[in-house]
Amino acid sequence: MLRGILVGLDGSPYSDAAVELSLRWASGSGAELFGLGIVDEPTIRKPTGLMIGSGHYKPLADELNLVEARRRVDEALEEFARRCSAAGIPYHRLREVGVSSEQILLESQRCDLIVLGKQSYFQVEAREGPDETLQTVLHNTPRPVVTVPRLLPPPGSPVVVAGYDASVQAARALHALLHSGLLATHQVCIVSAHEEIETAAGWARMAADFLALHGITATTKPVGTTREPAAVLLEAAAELGAGLLAMGAYGQRTIKEFFFGSATKAALRRATIPLFLFH
């Protein structure tokens, strides 16, 4: 059962949605929220290639960027506190200085779950587009990570465990999802895909049997196909009206391939609902 949820705060609409989803889950579980704002000073001050004569201006630009970063973090933390207080959810404000991904990975050890926007904007230079924080966290996370789009699905929507293939990584992801408590109040469906539908059905049944031991009733949806896994899984989630998609390591056999293999990268890019990821 969730007791602590770490929420990354970068002031973006994705971060706002991450807070909203975390408030929903905390309301149902009694979890405390840890809002993390990060002044990424090392990235701001890192040396860059400069034209001759322009080095004089770099320290001044750095100080201006630090002022902006501190202001943005303070505003995000204040808004986080306001929303938690309004919802009656216990919360903690964490204001850290350091590389954004490193701080998230460190502070995550206080909590059961990391919730981040599908796109991350922790670094000042990310004004024009998302930074690499999310990808770095996924590569090294000690806790399950939930990525959140700008718009949330309705509360109470089903949970779909997608691409269960009986691999070690898929089994670990399912175990982490079960012990998060997120399955207790939602309909659950196991989706497995393989070119032989009997194989897919066996995988799905195995996962459903495991959940049944813990009092969770899950339906199964085996798919016989040779199509791209991500497309099949996302289509199944849309058909089922999923509000959370838990990704196993479909078709992959190493942790690196799981997080950066084609199926997971495609799901991160295309999914319009939150994704639960763990290795």
C-alpha cells in the first residue's frame, strides 16, 4: 500500500497533472505527498563553448538563470502546498539544489512511488522543449515511476497491465503494481500479445492467477498478432478505457532494453494516459 509518493515539480502543465493524479491516489490510500522542487545549479553553471570575448558574460547569465530557477521552484512548491492543504492531504515540501535527475533518484528512497510529468522541464534551458530528466530517472530508478500526460483520464478508470510476457522484468513490474495498492479499487485487465494466441493466453492467465492469490480479480485479453507491440497494447488500452497502463518488459530480456527498447519508447511517446513503469 502506498505510504509516500514523490512528485516532481517543474512548474509545467505536466507537473500540474502529476500533482492532481497524486492527490487522487493519496486520497484513496492515506499516502503522504512529497513535492520536490529542484534548482539545477550544476547544469546552469556548467562550462559551455563560448565565442572569444564572451566569457565575461557567462557568470552574469548564470546568476540570472539561477534567480529564475529559484523563483520557479518556490512558486511550484507554494502551489503544491496550497493544493494539498485544500484537499486535506499530508504533504512535505522538498527544495533541493543539484542535478535534477540525481535529486529525484536520491529523494525517491523516502517514498514508494515516483510521479513525474510525461515531459520534464526541470532545467532552465528546457524552456523550448523537455529535458532529459525523465529518461535518466527511468534508466536508474529504485522505485516504480508513473509518467503523467497533460490531461488525466476520469477517476476510477480501469488499470491495464500491458504486454505481460512472463519475463523477470514483467513479473517484477506486476509485483510492484500489486503492492502499490493501486489495483484494489479498480477494474484490472491483463493484456498479453504473441504471434501464437495460446501462448499469450497462458501468460495472461498466469498473471491473473497471481493477482487472484491477493484478492484481485482480473480479466484477461490475449492477442494473437505479429504487429508492433506498442501499437497493439495502446489500442487495447484505449478499447478498455484504461486510466493507467502498467508496462511489463514485453519482448525484451534486459533492463536496458526494457526502458529504451522500441515498445517502451513508443508507449512513452504515444500514450495519452499515465504509465506505470518498473524493471
